[in-house]
Amino acid sequence: MTPLFIAGPCVIESAELLDTVAAELRRIADATGAEIVFKASFDKANRTSIHSFRGPGMERGLQMLADVKARYGLRVTTDVHESYQAEACGEVCDVLQVPAFLCRQTDLLTACARTGRVVNIKKAQFLSGEDMRYPVEKAREAGATEVWLTERGNTFGYNTLVVDFRNLPIMRQWADRVVMDCTHSVQRPGAAGGKTGGDRQYVPAMALAAKAFGAQGYFFETHPTPDTALSDGPNMLPLEDMEGMIKRLNQSPT
């Protein structure tokens, strides 16, 4: 299976940011032949602090994603936090992403499944790979024809995540595609004084290790200037590094 890449800024900060990132991802896709799905969230409903930036909201955010899709010819995805959001998101997005903390929410899973779109379920930080069989079953029984599972690490003490790469082949038993979230897996949740920290220098290693374990897709949050990003900057891959990362992951094993 040819790997795909899910990439984009964590949250929709502005139309200008979406254009900058989407234009570069389109160029990379054309240059490398990679399949890239553009990702950005219209609302970050799970931020550490109530004072953190959340995004433009669903109506405006979906219009901005629709503009990206039309202008750059990229498939798009976004987080769906509430079951009532699924129908509207499904009218725009090709892939509906269920956040890790919500992957056991039956109503959310079934609402996303009923849209007919691909459902990408992120594995919770408190679940094993084996546990993800049941969210997949919920989505399939509600009518989903394609379900992806995304690994993003497990809670390992305070403010730290660890990745058990065995989860990738384990989850392939039930998913149509298993994706490695290479940027959220290097987060330091809540470790930056009311916001999430991270160790972005380990992102390439996470991606290459996942490749060795048979990942069929890779998720990268990316930004032209991660240190100024309004969400998840410490774990983002700089946009200038995306092309080299994709080329490395697309290389055949030696």
C-alpha cells in the first residue's frame, strides 16, 4: 500500500496561513507524487487552558477548508468533536478525524460513519492497540466503508508520552489503513505552563521507526514558523522540512 501523508497546521489561524501551507503541500505532492491530505482544525475543543486560541468555529472554518480543497486540489480533513458536527463536516471533508480523547464516544463515531466519509480514529493515550478493535466495530456497524486508525502514543507518567510501535501491526488487523501521528507523539501534554509542550527534534525518528513497523500513513502538523503557532508549536515539523521528510519516507527499504 502506497503511504499517504496527512499534514497541515494544528488549527486554522488565518486564511493566509492555510494558503501558505496548502500551496507548499501541493508543490510537494506534484514534485514527489505523494498523496497528501490537508489537515487543519476549525475548533480545538481540548486545549489545556480556557484562554488558549481555539479557531474560527465550524461555519467559517469549513468554508476555509472548502476553499483550500477547491484551490489546491487536496483532500481535506478536520477534527469532529461533537456528533452534531459530523453531517456538516462530511459535506466538505473527505476524511473525518475523531480525536484521541473521544475515540470511545459511540454517538460521535456512528455520526461520522453515517456521512459515508473515511473515518480516521486516533488511538487514545489511555488505550492499547488491541482496544481499538471496538471503535472500528462501532464505525463499521454504523455504515463506515473505510476506517483508519492513528497511533499517537500513550500516557507515560506526568506530561510524557511513549510510543509502543507494536500497536501499528496490531491495529492493521481491523483498520483499512494504520497511520503514525509523528508530531503529537512527541508532545509533552500540559508541560508548558498552561499549554502543551513538545520535543519536535524527535519527529523524524518517530516517522522512520513507524516506517519500520509497517505504517501505511504519516500525520504531521506543520507550520512555516512553529515557534509562533497558536497551537502545538513545540511539536510541529517546520514546513521547510516537509519535502525532505516525505522523500525519506517514500524511499524503498535498502
